[in-house]
Amino acid sequence: MRALILVAAAFLASCAAPDSPSSGASVELPALTADLNCNAGDVRQCPAGGCTAAQPGEQSTLYISLHVPARGGAGRFCIATGCEDATFEPRPSQTGFAATMRTNDRTEYTSAIQIAQDQRTFTLTEANDGGTSVWTGECSVAGS
């Protein structure tokens, strides 16, 4: 009888426990409160392993602008040489909005974008040639 009570208690506990992402339950992805326009003017080229105090990387000017849709999907990526369509695929994040940005028209970027919780700043990181390119800049609500 005691074994039956323990099995029943374990069953009830598992029913009351929240679903974990691996249990097949849908995971709520972060969303922005509105579409954003984000701009940056400087890029930092970091060596493999990232920039550190000992190896801060090289900074140069290379303007970018992004139109990031609130829930991901079709947006826009512009770099000094022109603009093209981009897709933003939201991904789980503990801090703010995170997505993978992909282009495949004029350029082929696969970059990670992180937008702060206050939606005023962003970081776009792209792996390339054994290192990374990192832009940081500001965002504002599109159309404002």
C-alpha cells in the first residue's frame, strides 16, 4: 500500500510540475514591443575567441542599419554598400530580445542580434575569417 501511495504522489507531482523545453511544450520566444530601426557606425574586428582587454581588436567605421520586426520575420539590413531583405528568427534569451539575422541577396550574413531589455541598444555579431565582427549601436521605434 505504501508503494502505491508513493507512486501516486510522484505521478501527481509530475503533473503539477511546469513543462520543460525538452518535454515538447512550446517555448515563449521574446518579442519586441514594436518594430525597431537600429543603427551603428563602428565595427570592432575581434580575433578568434573574442575581444579581451589584452586583445581589444581593431575598430573601424562601417555603417549599418537594421529594421527589426517586433516578432521576427521579414526585415531589412543595410550596410555602407546598400540594403537588402533580411529575416530575423527569434531565439530564447534571458536578457532582452535575441534573434539570428540572415541575408542571402547581395550578401550572405548569418549574424546574432541582441537587443537590450529597454530596446534602446543592440549588438550584432557575425563570425568571419576566424574571428568576429561586432557592431554596437542604438535602436528607436520604427516610424518615430
